[in-house]
Amino acid sequence: RLRALVDRHYAQFERLDESLSRRFLRDLETRARPYLRTFRRAGERYGIDWRLLAAVGYQESKWRPNAVSHQGAYGLMQIVLPTARDLALTNPSNPTKNIMAGAKYIDQLRDLVPVEATEPDRTYLALAAYNVGIGHLNDALELTKRQGADPSQWADVRERLPQLSDPAVYRDLRYGYARGSETVNYVENIRAFHDLMIWVATRDQLLSSRR
């Protein structure tokens, strides 16, 4: 599917402005450094690109290990206490344990999305669930199916998520209202941060080869 292919490579950059890109690259050189090894270990353990995990951490907390949200989410990966208990995370402020728990949770969520979903769509859908909750994601998947689109494709689900804030739509769904537009922005930002990390690695390799 040409549309899905184009979306996979370019759509995320529509939402990431230049100032945010510059701030991310600056923080990657400074704030991220103490945690990159842990992101690599977590990626190896759970079969997730470590750069994507790092991108999640940036979107969630800007790589601040002591971050606490108004919703009661803690640490680099912003894990709420009920989820922390399910993951046996006893100290959410410990950056190593928090990163490992966040990666484990994303891996668990990948098992809950449609079996037909292949990578990278499977992980994008899991990231949406990480943000909005698996119940609301399931509502979006059901809505996608009702509207004749493919619930295994992130590009199709992404178009339906904003409808979860429309009373004419969410009243007919199991889990009701959700700020689906925020979830779309969340996933697209992570995709863009991930691609920026890949770009940095490619740039550094090219510079090294020319020395």
C-alpha cells in the first residue's frame, strides 16, 4: 500500500517543528547520555529498537528521571503506580528500573494489538496504548473496523483516534471519551525523535569514515 509506505517515512515530520528538533538534538548530546546504555539493554531484552525506547523516554519526560506528572506518572518512562505494581516496579524514580519497566510494558502491549499487525505498525499501536490505554485503543480499533479501514495499520487507526473525543462517536464505544488527537501527536513525535536518532547515527558514521 503506497499510502501506508509514504506515511511510514514522512508523516511524522509534519508535527515536529524545527525548535523541538533542535532541542531534542541538544538534549541527546547532554541529558540522554547517562541513560543510553540502559536503553540499549532494555532494547536487547525486549526486542525493541533501543532508539525508539529512548524516543519514548524523551516524549514522556524529556529524559528527566525525577519527573512526576499531574496524572501521577513517574520517572523517565512516566509509569503510573497501578502499572508499576503490575510490573513489580517498586522504585519508579530509579532510572534503570523505570526504563526496563517501560520497555517491558511496551512489549506486553504489543501482544495485545491485532495479530495481523506487522512491524512497525504493531509497535506504533502499542505506543498508542501506552499513552491512551488499551481500552481506548481497542475502541479506536473497533471504530476503524466499522468504518471499513484496517485496524492492523497505524495509518488507518491514526485517522480514527481523534474521533474518540466526538460525543456522537464515543457514546457508542465501550470505553467512552478519550483525547485521541493527543495520542496521535504522541506517537508521531516518538516516530520523529526515533528518526532523528537514526539520522544522528548515520551522520556520525559518515563523518568517522571520512577522517
